[in-house]
Amino acid sequence: GGCCSKGTRVQPAEAELNRELLAKIVPGCTPVINLGQSTELLHDLRFITRVDMEKIRILDQEWGDVAHCIAKMTGLTSITLPKDIGDGFKALSGVLGELTRLTTLHLDKGRIGPSGCSALAESLPQLTKLASLDMGGNDIGAQGAKYLAVGLGSLTGLETLDLEQNDLGAGGCSNLAEGLGMLSSLKSLRLVRAVAFKLLPNYLPF
């Protein structure tokens, strides 16, 4: 639904955005119009609330431009990132903290690794409205879990957290323990259940 709910002319600087990438990121919109020698957006990017890039192929060299586009979408409440985003996430993570209305972040099978998890953790304190975080299949390991635990403390409204298929092991679950204990609203946790409930019985709020 209706990713672009309002149309309005925006600041001239918006014309510097990569319009081909913008059309790919938000396929439901006709994002630009040519006016003589100038290009203006038909839709104010602040009114886009949902972006789904799960099936979109983004080249490694395009992620800087993608991040520039996403940074303008300050009204986003839900974003789904491509599978196997890998190192591309590092470029995008720098602007995630600006999406302060975000309630849902899908990063399923992104393969961002420990370094990507570190970058995400730096943005989490700004995402105070986040209710659902899907990080299954990201190979974050025990070290990534340690980074993530630091950022989780600010997500007091988080209700759903998926961390399956992350090679956490006992060490990763132990590293997560303190951060999980801060999630007072958590209702659903997907983890290596046998390990989690053995190591975290005093931390889980349900």
C-alpha cells in the first residue's frame, strides 16, 4: 500500500538523487519528471512509508546512492533489505539512524557478518520506535552478538526479534543476555531455542 501518499515539489537538491535507482527502490511510484533541462521529483520522499528491496538487485557500487535516497525517506516505518546485502549494508547503516519512525526492519539472510552487526548497533539507539527486528541468517557469530547486545538496550518497545541461523553458539547467547534483559516489551524471540533457554532463563521476559 500506497507508498507515496502525497505529491509535492521538493527542494532542488533532491534532483541530484539517482533517479534510476530511486525508481527501482520504490517501484510503485513514478518518482521523477523532466522539466526542460531540470529534473524534479513528483513525490516528496518524506511521505514514503514502506520500502521493500528483498527481490531487487543492487550492485555493490550503487549502495552509496541507495543510502542517499533512503536518507531522504524520513517517514519510513518499514524497510526490507535484499538478501545477501553483505558489505552493501555498511553504506546503508550510516543513514538508518535517521529513520526515527521505523517500526519494522527486515534484514533476513543479509549475511552482514560481525562488522555489519557493529554498524547496525550504532544506529539502534536512534530507532526507539522499532517493534520488529528480523536478523535471521546474518552470520553475526558471538562477536556480532556482543555488538548487538549494546544496541538492543535502547529498544524498549521491541516485540519481535529473530536471530536464528547466526552461528551464535553458547558464547553468542551469553553475549546477548544483558541486552535481551532490557527488552521489556519482547513477546517473540527466535533463537537457537535449546541453547537460549538453557543459558537465558532469567533474562527472557516471557
